[in-house]
Amino acid sequence: MKFVHLESRGGNYMVVASNVAWLRIGENGQTLVGIIGSQPLLVTGTPESVAQKLAAS
């Protein structure tokens, strides 16, 4: 199980990379991260930059 550190304006998250189902453009240049079995997280960065973090893990 690989954890990935994702930054947010309201706090930071550690997510399990294999539990990420989708990425979508959010509000104010942020990205929505769909987590299996949970509500989406709003994190900083573009979908491409978040995908790079997930792929690097």
C-alpha cells in the first residue's frame, strides 16, 4: 500500500494511490480527486500534476 501526500488549501491529505478512481478539474485551479468509497477531495494543483504524484508512487 503506497501513500501519496496531496496538498490542500484547507489541510493536507495522505491517500492510498490505488484507491484513487478519477481526477477532475475543480474550482479555482484546484483538482477534485475521486476516492473509492469516499467523497472527493479538493486538492491544489492541476489534474496533470496530481496524476504525476500518483504515478510516481
